[in-house]
Amino acid sequence: MVERSVNTVLASEADSLTATAELVADFIPLLTTVFNDSTDSVGIYTVNHTLAYANQTLLKTLGCSMDEAHLSHPKLLSRLESYQQALISTLNTGQSMTFLLECHPSIIQRPVHDLISMTAIKNQQEMIIGVIAIGRDLSDYRQTQYQELAQKERYQRALIDNFPFMVWLKDLDSRFLSINNAFAQLMGVTYPEEAIGKKDQDYFTPRFSEQCIASDQEVLLLGLPKIFIESIEDAEGNLNWVEVYKSPVLVDDKVVGTVGFARDMSEIQKLYADASKTKSDYVSLIENLPLAIIRYNLNCQRVFINDYCVRVFGEPAEPLIGKTPTEYWYATATGMKAQEFEARLKMVMQTGQIDTFEFDCKLNGKDVIYLMRFVPEFDANKKVIGALALANDMTAVSEYRNQIEYMAYHDSLTNLPNRAKFNERIKTAIEHAKRQQSCLGLLMIDLDHFKSINDTLGHTVGDKLLIEAAERLVNTLQVGNSVARLGGDEFAVLVQDVQNIKDLCGLANDIVQALTVPFLIDNQELYVTASIGVSVYPQDTKKEDDLLRYADVAMYAAKKQGRNNYQFFVPELNQDISQRLSLQTELMHAIEKNEFYLNYQPLVQLDTAEIIGVEALLRWRNPALGEVNPNQFIPLAEELGVITEIGRWVMMQAFEDAVTVNLKRQIPLIFAVNLSARQFLRYDIFAAVQYCLSVTACNPAWITLEITESLLLNDSNQVLDILHQFVDLGIKVAIDDFGTGYSSLSYLNKFPISEVKIDRSFVNDITLDDNDAKLVKAVIGMALSLGKELIAEGVETQEQADLLKSWGCNIGQGYLFSKPLSFEQLLLRLP
């Protein structure tokens, strides 16, 4: 609408406007994208003082439409003498002006107490073609504070103009003159103004403060900028590694202090948002942001390329303007052809939908990955008029993502594939064996007597033994075979293209012999042996799960044979099958015999130890079997299809208990209930939840439903729709045991997830294993950046709780706070 209004005015004055004014009109649609939603009042004037553009804030202040503003503005200017003089001066001299405007003309909707900044707009020939005026409402400040606010605004602009990261400005005595929000957060202050006049010693350790002051003085003495890498230690002792830039600052040709910034990639988006509030970033946003921007018309022709794009891709803008990707393509682009790029661009303009993808390049001999976003542009009638291509360098993020993926699929101690990766390889190997009609063998290996060594000599010695054992296993294998650590002292070997069963015998014997050799750990000889179970595809089974299970059964048979040997699976060993049948029979009647019950494990606020919720844990007490481990009967219930009936019983009981507890509480206690993927997908789960809520009169806001990562991997509209139904109903959704499956943070953004529960297997070693600590910290940081609440499972020590809290995780669950409680015990624990 704004663009059409401006064009209408320009058309009506065509005989009096110069070519310069036409350039301004052409530039306005691009500026509209930047300014329209700003909280500042923004107006653009032509050289003949005509109002060519006003954003929504200015129009609201004027109380009129763009057309009305265009007609009435000359009259308003005549009443605002200081404003009109500043406009004329800026047009005549090209010098920017900043001044305070106070008035209340009757035709303006509010009293005006605005800080006005006027800047000349020049073309490539340095001719003045207009003026951009930005007004910031200062009505909430007292009159006596205006001059001080203007000075602070200059410092703030100087900060953001220099670098869009953590920024600070100091005087010659290293006192803070101004800081931005990102640096204020690191300092631990609520408002940046709190730091004015203070020094580093007021917020950081003495050692670090001395380093800061020394580097300040070095910059002032040499009069040159300095770039270096260092760790910033905040008031709580947390280290933040950053790239720091410091430089002398000149104001009116006089050195007044130093300016610095710390480059933290996680804060870039926030700094962009801060920068967009000031006039100088409005002018320099397109040209100076580290973001490649190209604008395309409906014919896919380039109509604008910013300087950053030219610098990064090494292609001048002139030969590219007016050309389509297929007519002129970047030589540096390695991951996509021009035809595909242009096809995706056309699809965006046809559908009006944003398209995001990775774009690979080869720059200066290095592989660089950009996050490319095609964003459609619309006119006032919501009709697509073109598209913007925005490219952001995400090479570091991609490398970090690959590192996290590696850590998720590999054992941090031995660097061997973990269980998840090994399961993938089994599946792939079975598919290969089917095609080739070949055999494969699976060897399950357990280190005999390892537990006694670990308990006696400690985890450090045990870990070193496991590392050397892993190396020996790798050295026994031929090319094409793989070994994994499944957990603890349990390893597995996958052998493909087995020609003769005797080959597996030879390999198993080699492994037994290799592990019989004494281990020299810390100048001490240690002895372990190996019990090995072997299963063969397709001789024993054609199923992946059975292949693992049969090898495990055979391994325990080897232990029964005295250890230090290997056994092949035979059906006679599989007595677990009969036990399974017995378990199955009892399970089918457990509900009708009222054998299930619930325990509740508290969820605790880490900083106050307050119980804010509980997780419902299903338990089964059978007269014949006794207490049955949930790891035994829950998977069986899913396989038999009775998990839906059991799940409904759990919900009904948990919802009833939630009502009992919360009817007497001012602050409700949240009850978390687990849903399995099978229960979710093969059952009308939403109807079941609604039914249980209705029968029990339970408030949906008291309930959190916990789902597994595997459910999100289903990636279906059905799952997404159901989760949205839960959220619309008032129920929160959480991911349980995050990190144990095919972890991907992209699912957190796609699905309406409010909470992420970090699996106990990662929390367990965060104080002992640096890799686990890095992984958990990375997950917490990324989840928090997406606005998700973090819950750490399996917290057993205060050291773990303190570390998690320092990383931003506020809620914990584990034996440090409480074991699972009966409902009666829970009532006694609650205030």
C-alpha cells in the first residue's frame, strides 16, 4: 500500500521531479522491507521537501493514511520550524543532524518529545537525492534527561556501528561508558546502564580484570587496533571463549577511550535485532551485515546485490545485475547447478513459501557452507513481486553439528561406534546379505572379571583397560568387519560375507587369545578374559533383533561354561523363550488382577530444590514373578499390542492422582506421563487422553505428555497434528530420554515441544567425561535458543546439579533429590 501511494504521488508530480527523485522512489520498496515494522517513526523526503514514504509508526502518530500525509505534510512542516530548518540544512549541506523536537500541533495525535536524526541520501555520484528522518519517542523520559539520553544514543550508535557483537566503550581510565545488551548479560546486570562508570574489577575476577586493563592500555599506547583470542570469565566463574577486537576511539579528533567487541556466533541474531533499532544500521544494514543478499524480480533476474555478497563470492555486481542464475552463475558454487537454483527460486515466487537449504561453495580453497533462504516479496495486495536470497555462513555451525552427530553415534571413551550406530550397521549388513545371498556373523563380547577391576582399582584404570581392549579388538578384524562398544564392558563385532562358519570360529578364538594377554595399566599387570556369543544370519534368524538376542544368549552360555571361551547359538540355549511365554501370559491378565501400580519421581527446581512436578513410573508386582522390571514387560506389552490398554490405565490413575494433589494446592504440581511410539501411532491417543481428562475432571494444564525421539522421526502430518491438538488442549509435550535415539535439534523447532529431558546416560558422566559435558552443554544451549525448557534425568550428585544449573538447565530429576515414591509417600513429601 505504501509503495503504491508513493508511486501515485511521484506520478502526479512527474513534470517537476528530477532523475534524483526517481532514484529515491526506486529505493523505497527495499527500505520499506526494513523500516515498516520499526517502533521508530521513519520518513523519507525528496529534494523538494515532499514526504515520499512514512512507516506505520509515523502514520499512526500523524493519524492519517499515506495519501493524506502527503497532502497535509507541507502545512505541518510550516508549523515545525526547527524540523523544517533541519530538513533544509541537511538537503543543502549533506550533513547529518540530531536534535530534540518538542511540540504538540493539533493535527498530531500525541505530544511530540522525539529525538530526531536526519541523514542525507546520496546516489553513486554523491548527489543528494533525499533525506531519511528517524524519530524516537522520548516521552517517558523527563526533560532534564534529554541531553544525557542524546549523548548515550551517540555512544550506542558508535558501539553498533563498529561491530554487531558483544560491544563495550571505555574511557581512558578503563571505565565503562556504554555497553550493549549482550555484554550486559555476560556481566550479570539487568540493564546496560548499571555498568556505566564502573570497571572490569566490579564484574570479573582480578586476574581477568588486570588482563583487560593491560590490553586497553596497550591499544591506547600504540594507537592501533588489536585482535586476539581469550576467555571471558563472568561473575560466576564461567569461561566464554571469544574473539576480541579492541581499538582506540576518536570523538571530535580526540582519543576518548577504547571500543571493543567479542564475537560470539550464538548472539549474532540478537545483535542484529538490537542493531535494527538505530538509524545507522537502517542505512548500512544491506551493505555491511555479514549476510549475502540478492534481490530477484519475477523473471529471476538479479536487481540488487549487496557489497558483502560481492566481497565473499568474488564476483563484481555489474555483470550479474539483470542476469538470471542460468545466464550468469557463480564459479564458486560447488553444491548446486544454476538450473536447480533457478527452479527453486521460481517455485518460491509461484507458491509464496519460504525455501531454506544449504548452499556449498569453494572460497579461497576452503569448503564453505551457507544457509540459503529464498524469501518471497509481496506488494500491498499480497501479490508476489520478487524474492530475496539471503545467504548466511554456517560453516562453523555445520562443523559443530557434525561433531555432535559423531559424538551421538560413537562411544566417547573408545571412539568405537556405539549401540545406535552398530544397529544401523546390522540393518545395512542384513540388506546386503539378502541381496548377495550371503551369511554374516555377530559376535557379542563381554570382558570377564572387569567389574571387579573397576570396583577395586577405580574407573580411571577401568577406562584405560577398556581403551586398550578396544584397540586389540580392532587389530583382530579384517577390512569390512566392524566392532562397537555397546556399553560397560560389552563389545560386539559384525562380520560380513562369511564363507565358512569355521572363519567365525577362528575370529572368536583370535579375540579370546588377544584379550587373554595381560594388560599393563599404570605399570600394573591386569588380567581379563572374554566370553563370546556368536549368532549367524540367516542360519539362526533373519531378524535383526533376534540376531543380537541370540548372540547375547550364547554369550551367557559361554560364561556358564567357565568364561574365556566362545559359544555359538543353538535353540536349546534359548530358554528365555519359555520365560517370555510365562511373562506374556501373566501380562495379559495384569490389569484385571489389579497388579499394576504407579510410583512418582519428583522433578526439582535446581536452584531452590522445590518439587514442581513428578513423572509417573509404571510398576508391576505379580504373585508368581514378583516385581517385574519395566524393561522386561513394557517392550513385551508394545509387541503384544496391550500397551494401549496399559497406557490408558496409567493415564487414568495419574490423572486421578493429579486431581487429588492439585485441588488442595495454590501452585499446581505437574504430572508427566510417558507415551510410547506404538501407543501413539496405533491408537486414537487424543481421544483416549480426552476421555481420561473428562472422567477424572483433570485440568489439562496439570499434565505433561512425554514422547520419545523415535516418534518424531516418523515425521508424519499425523504426529504433528496430534501434538498440536494436545497443545491446543492445554497439555505440554516433552521429549523423553533426549540423545539416545537419532537426535536432531531440527525436530525441536518443527514440532510443538516445550520440554527436553536429557537422558541420564549423558548426565551420568558430565563431571568425569569432557565429551559428555560438551555434548550436554551444546544440547542445552541449542534447546534454550529455541525456547525449550530443559530437564536433566539421572542427577545423582550435587556437582552434577551445579554444573547443569550453570549451563542453563533449571530442572533436575534423580536420586540426588528423591527415589521414585509411592503416591502416599509423595503426599508426605509435598508441602
